[in-house]
Amino acid sequence: MRAHFSFQFLKKQAAARGRLRVSPQNHNARTVGLSQGKVQLLKALETFSNKHACSGLARILGETIRSPHRNDSFFGGCLREMDTGIPSWYNLRMSDTQTYPRPALWLPALVVGAYWLACARLLSPQWSFYAQYNYGWAVPFLCGYLFWQRWITRPVPDASPKATGIFLLLLCALPLLPTRVIVEANPIWRVGSWVMGLELVGLTTALLYLAGGKNWLKHFWFPVAFYLVAIPWPSQWEDFVVQFLARGNTQVAVEALTVLGIPALPHGNVIEISTGMVGIDEACSGIRSLQATLMMALFFGETNRLNFVRRALLLAAGVGLALFCNVVRTLLLVWIASRSGLEAMEKWHDPTGIVILLACFTTLWLVAARLNPAKNAKAEIGSKIPWPELKPRWMPAALLGWLVVVEAGNALWFGVREQADAARLNWNVRWPTDHAQFREVELSRRVILEMRFKEGRSATWTEGEGVAWQLFYFRWGPAAGLVERVSVQCAKTHRPEVCLPAAGLELREQRGVKDFTVDGLTLPFRAYTFTHRGAPLFVYFCAWEDGTRGLAANMRENTASRLAAALAGSRSLSQRVVEIAVSGIPDAEKADAALAAQLTQIITRESQPSPK
């Protein structure tokens, strides 16, 4: 290693040894026991040091310059200090040039990146499809930043048992194959996404354990685990939170509007004002700002290196900020709707959401900075720590090979089972346009954006004695890729028991699945009874997967049905839904009979190859 002496530093070193006094005014040296020639030689070091190695100069001067007080060489002492590996002055002047052997870490980094890239690919459609998870696109980059910050201050690796690390690695890597198949068949199943995410977090932390032991495991676990905030919450939790926030937001907004002198009435998650009905849907419930604020609270807590208590306080502050800001936004939008109409409110819907989100982030950043107890503390420089060497050395290559096996096995599993059927049972809707009261109903922009169907239509008509019918028909697929398959499976979540209560209807009874036969084709309808303005409303919902040979569609409602879909190699590539609502009939049995008669007129059977 080449290094350069500083003349100024050498004068200080000589003064410390009692051989040279330094005058700070003119940098002239007066000798104590040194000849004038030796002093001149010292002064020449600054020019000489730019061309020669430190150790070479020390050897030369060690032979020529002798101390009169000690039988020792001044520079020879410096040389011995260097040779011992722990010089008294070297670290002060040379620590920035100190280097260590760096083993080839590109392969482990490539392997870990490939695993996480595969995970991000499977999660990315949900980040785009669900507005409240749009922040997921930023999470991988935030994880990389947090890991880099931790890498700078990494501790010294310790010698932990390698057998333990290998066991943990195998425990997380081997289940990836069945998990990959399950997630492929159920790309929006939150439990499957969480299992896959936890397996990859475990695999990554096991590699860190093999590289740096327990010290690295404790030091790096948070940046790795932070990726989990990008995985959508389990549906049951999210639905509960959304409904709770929407109803609470509606009640608070109605009370506040009344105080402000604006007449308003709540109907479920809908606020009735003089200019119309304002729906507090999922996007307006506050779940989007809440989840994004929680993510940023965790991020700011890590960047400020807060302790557990301070991070908990920051999370609580984030929840409070998100709820308060969303109530303010709702009040503002309803006030605009009452003054300028619903169209004006639509124009302000997205801009107010962005402003509220930025206000939450800015306030949260200020709170995190306030909670930081050591703003001026200097972190330990991790570049002084030797680079690790992952052992056994064949482990990265083995993991990369296993990833290839997982992806190839997944493709083979579904490719073999998804064989084209030349005689699939298909059906279509024949719209009763001959009815005098038939009327097309335009689908709202929000419905079109949320459901993302390939074909969609809605209409109403009435029959004698005040019986009113409303028909919805949607079709998805055939899906050509992951994004389209996610759209098909998301259609299974838009069911009456989820959507209609949010529109102000009261669910009275779920009457199970009822089969209706039309021209030898059995259509399984889920029957519901709702109450709308005091009158019963009977709703029937049928989801049909193309190519099921007349079987009921796998709705992926529970763990058993989702695992069955994976075992069958079904990815639900194409689906159609018909939903029928009828009012003006007093009881459910008569409604069932009326539907059976109606289906013979509006459903037509087709037996033909499914469209490619």
C-alpha cells in the first residue's frame, strides 16, 4: 500500500518525541539535538513524499537520521509502528485510504435480487389495480435505500454456526415451489402473497446470517422486513377497516355539515345533500392515506434510527394525521358538491387527495425529526469493516438454480393442465329490447375503472303489476398475461354482499346457491335478500368460468377452494358474470319462480370453441 507523508504531521510527530519544536507563525523548526542538515532534510520531505512510498522513505531516513538522545532512528520507529499493524498516527491520517480484500459478492446480490424481482412481478398488478396500494411501487427502492444506510454502518461479522444458517435457508427456499404454484392460481389471494413474502424475507435474512452471523441479522433485519408493507392486507382485515372508516367518516361528516348549516342525511356510506348523493366509497374511506402514512411512518422511524417507543409514537401520530386529514377532505368535497354540484366535486376529488397525502407526509417528517434524539451523532463508518465471504461458496449458485426450477416447474404445471377444449359450454345474454319499458343504464366511470371488464352492459325493464328488473352482464378475458388474470380474479370480489351495503342497501339474508336450468345448462346463482327503502329487493349473482364444462365457477372464497384451483391448474383465464335484481315481488319463493321464467328468455346457450 502506497501512502504519503505530510510534512506538517511529521513536524508534530517530532515535537511529540521531544526532538523538534514547531513555530506556528512561520513553520520554521528549531532543533533540539538535531543538526541543521537534518532539519533541512525534514523540510524536503513534503516534496519528496509525493513521489515515493511511505515505507521506502522511512527506511532511507532511518539509516541516515539518528536521534542524539536515543540509540534509535526517528523514522525507524515510525516504520516499526507501521509494521506492527497498529500505528499511533496512521489511523489519524490514513484511515480514508484503508482497504480490505473484497470477495466477489455480485453473485449473492444477483440471486437475492432475482428472487425479489420475481416477488415484485407477482405483486405489481395489485399495486396498480388497488389505488390504496399504489405506494407499493416505491417500497423496493425505499428498501434498497434503507439497506444501503445500514450497510454503511454495518458491524463486524461474527462466527455463527453455519449449520443453523443453512437450515433456515432450506426452510424458506424449499416451500417456494408450492407457494409459487398457489400464487399463480390465486394472484390476488392476500394470504398466498404474505406467505411468499415471508419466505423471501426469511431466505434473505438467512443469507445475511451466513455472511455476518447474529450481528448482521440484528443489524439488517428491518430493511429486509420493510418490504412486507408493500403486500396488501388480508381481505378480511381490509374490508373491516374500510367499512369502519367509511361509516365513521360519513357520520362525522354529516354532523359537521349540519353544524355548518348544510343539510345532510346519511344512508350507509352515502351522504344525501340538496344536489344529490355523495358516496363515501373505498377510495374516500381514508384507507389509502392511512396505509401510505403507516408506510412512511415506518420509513421515517428507520431513517432517524428511533427507538421502539419513539417509533410507536410516530405510528400513532401517522394514524391520527391520516384520519383527521381524510375527514377534512370529505367535508371539503361535500361542501363543494352542495355549492357547485356533483360534477365540480369530481374535478376536485383527485387534487384534494394528493394535497392531503402530501400534508400527511410533510407533517409526519417534521414529527419524526422532532423525535430524533441524536441529530448530530456521527455513525460508525462501515468501510472499516472487512467485507464478508459467504460460505459455503456454492450456496448462491444453488439458490439461482433452485429459482430456475421453481419458475420452470410452475410453467410446466399450468401448461400441461390448461389444454384447449374444443367443445366448451358457453352462453350469452339476449337483452329483452322488445319490452316497452326496456331502458339502457349507463355504467358509471367508477364502475368501469374498478371492474376493468372486456364487455359490460346494464339495463332495466318493468312488467305487469309493478315488477321491476335490472340486469348487469360483464365479461373478462381470455387473459393473455398476469395483469389481465388479476382483473379476472378481482371480478370475483365484486359480489352483492360487498358492494350493495356500501350503496345504502341493507342485507337481510344470504339464501345460498340456487341452480336454474336453461336449455340443459345449469346456472348456479347466489341468492340474496336486501331491503331498499323499506321494500324487499331480491338479488341473484352468477359467476361462470369458461371451460368448466358446466361446473360452478371457483369463486376462490376460502382456503380449500383456492388450493383446489392450484391443484387443478386453473388460473381463471376467462369469466363472465350476470347479476339480476327484481323488486315488486312480496316473497323469495315467488321471486325465484319469476327468475326461472325470465332466464328462459334472456339466456342463450352456445357450444363452440372458446375464443382465443
